[in-house]
Amino acid sequence: MGKKHNLQGPRPAFRTSKERREFKRLARTFSIKELRPKQVTRHVVSISLSGMYIKTHRPYKAGTLAVFEIQVDEAGRKVIAPAWVVRCDEQAGMAFEFMAPQLEFSSLLGE
């Protein structure tokens, strides 16, 4: 038998903590709009400056790009945030990584 290859790329650097998130996350369910011809409302179950997890029974394939409109404060200020799917969980949801950290979310996250 040949050597098994790691198809997911190099392993992340060793960490002493189980927490791998770079930014604080908000684990709260709320709705956002996915901007496409038929604007779809999506249900976020957690969000951070670098990404979010959306609950859905029909996740997109990994690598799919989507654009979202997210309200960041009670005054109604909104941010347009492009993101791509980095993980999909069949019949459960999908994890998105924003193309750039969304610093406007600081108020939403209480930072």
C-alpha cells in the first residue's frame, strides 16, 4: 500500500487552545438577505468579523461565491458582504468566509 496523501493541504500550526477562531463570534440566530435576482432571506446562527454559518437544508457547494446584505446596528445601517462557502454540511447548513474582515460588525458583536 502506498502512502496516504493529505488532500486538504498543510495542517494548521499547533495551538494550545481548542479555539481556532481568529475573531470573536456572536452565536445568535438572525436573518440576512442574500443578494441575487430573487433576494433570499437566510438564517445566520453564528457570525464573526471573518465569516458566518447559515442554516439551510440545501447548502451550496464549497467555493461558491455569494453576496449578503447584513444589518449591523439598530439604526438600520447595512453592509454588503461578499463571501464564499468554505464548508457545507448536508441537510444542515454552510460556513462562509468573508472576502475581507467586516470591521463594521464590531458594533454587532459588542467589540
